[in-house]
Amino acid sequence: MNRKKIIIGLVVLGVLAISTWVSFGDRIMRVRVISSLFTGAEQSANFNRMHNMFPVKTMPAAQQPNPFPLGTAVALPENFSYLGETVATPEFLERTDTGAVLVVNDGKINVEQYWLSGGQNETWLSMSVAKSFISALIGIAVEQGHIRDINDPLTDYAPELAGSAYDNVPIKDVLQMSSGASWNEDYGDPESDISRFSRIFALGGSMNEFAATLQPEKPSGTYNRYNSTDTQVLGMILSNAVGRSITDYMTEMMWQPMGAENRAHWLVDSNDMEMAFAGLNATARDYAKLGEMYRLGGALNGRQIVPAAWVQSSITPDAPHLIPGDNPASDWPLGYGYQWWIPDGSVGEFMAIGVYNQFIYVAPESNTVIVKLSANSAYGTPEDENASSEFESIEFFRAIVSQQ
């Protein structure tokens, strides 16, 4: 009898274990992935399949895809210079766990290489490259009259943020990462704001409610502090203003007109709200379409998709705290526009940048767009402050441009 009870008990435990895994297996997997970020763990097996692990909304490929034509193939530079040292390109690409490098010159692909889990039809997590897409959508919404003026208080469009750091803050200040909200974007600190924000995706919760918890620290429009919640707030404004989800609006107003070759996915929270600040998953070719569209002043495929004036404003630092270089009113030496980065110099470059080394780099003077998708496992780890490789990557891009 005792043996029979033990067997029955083991069966019951097995059934409970299976039931628990069915109920919580996805959440356990998400916790495992999120908790591994910025620890040095390899991520190349994750970034191309986030849409299989997290809840998403999907944008289908364009009904009339418009692939870039192939130009004359060009080899990547064998090496490039960074901080007075010569860096071998193969070593750099391997060290930063590169999944894709795509170079479009004069509208034609002349470099397209994939490694690790990257591929022509593989989507890859955008990280903060998504921010530049959200900015473009805000520009379209302004032109269509859904948003009256970017100098309006953002709480006119997101009243649920009343009483928070964003209460009565102009939309433009948030576009320029100058909301004045208190924020800690230290990826290596598990108690930082960005780490707490990211855990929503592992454990569930509302990003909109999280945004309402932030408190003011500085007057808005005076200091450039990178804050991912600022972009999430832009997503709230956009969705409220157009009366549709970000996914639906982007599908109609950008993804289809751009001639996207592949479907793409937005990660969403427990309330079906898109992770506006980092959750886009798309292919290298389709990321390049945003860069090419901005290189051409917002037009692509013979159609003005983003207003030309918005594009120009987006890539123009227009206040002292946004100017690139050694700037005491900014927390990073790159300049800033409307969710686009502007390096110091006079050649007109601008970039969308995401952690782990995601880039859309645009060099208008050479008619070049470069996409680099990566899973740099050293990113955000405290051992080497240079391991993030952002500025090293810029020099790599400049070396590519110099041989176009």
C-alpha cells in the first residue's frame, strides 16, 4: 500500500510539474533571457528569435515589396583606425558578435554579409534603433493633424501621466531626450530604472504605468539625458493621438509604403502595448530602408513618407544641451535630434543606435547607409568601459564610407 501511495504521489507530482511548466514555462524562459542581458552571456541565439519567446504584434511584409537592387560588390576594409590603434575588421566583427553588415550606396547593396544567427530573412531585435522609427511616426502624425504641435504639453495627449515627471512637459523636449525625468540607464545595475523597466517583459506588467512613476529632477529642455522611458511616452502619445496601436499605424503609414521585404514584430507588454523604446524586430534590409528614406529626405519608392522638414529637424541639434562633443549639459558626447544621434564633425552623419551594437548609420555626403546588427556579449559589463564599442563602430563605418 505504501509503495502504491508513493507511485501515485510521484505521478501527481509529475502532473503538477508538467502543468506548472505549461502555465509558467514561457515566463520562466523570458526571465532567463532578460536576466542574462548585460552579464556577458552570449545572446546571438536569442536576438533573432525574440518573437518566438515574447508576446508580439506583427506587421506583414509589404504587398508590393521593394528590395534594394544589387550594386557592384565591395569588400569590407581589412582594418580601420581607432584611438590611434589599427583594428582588424574580422577581429572587430567577431569580438562584437556581429550578425549582419549591410551597406547600401546610391540605393544599391554592395555589401551584405551575415554571421552567427543572422540572415537575409532573419529578424533581429532592434534595441533602441526602434526609437528612430517612433520619431518618424510622430512626424507623420503631426503632418496628419493627429498631433497639433510638438510644443504642446504631452499630457494633452497622455493625461494618465499627470502628476508624473512628464506632467506639462512639451513633446519636443521628450523627442530630444530632455524631459528632465529622474533616470538611471545603467545596464549593469540590476536596480537601475532601465533594469526595472526591462523586468516588465519578463514578469508582466504595464510600461505605461511604469512611466507614470517617474519623478522630475531637472527642468525640461535643459539637459540631454538618455532615458528610454521618454520614448515609451512618445509611444503612448502616438497611440492615443491616432486612436490605433503603434503596429497598425506603422504598418499603414510606413511599413507598406517603404516596401518592406519581410514581416516584422513589435514586442508587447501585458496590456498589448508595444515596447516602443526597443522592441522592434526586423531584418537588416528593412532597417536599411529607414536609413535610406532619411538619406533621401523622407522619401522612398517615389513617395514622401515622412515630411522632409521633420527629417531635417530630426537630425539637427537645435539647442546648447544637444550639441555633440564635450558638453556639460549632456550625458553623452554624441549630439541629439528627434531620437537620432549626431556625431561630432562636419560631414552630416547621423545614426540610430541600440545597445549590443545595433546601428543604422547614414552618411548623406557619400550616399551611404550602413546597418550593423550585433549581439556584443561584452556590452554593459563592468569589466571594460570600452567594450560597448559604439565609437569604435563609428570609425568602422567611416572606413567603409571612405572606400565607396
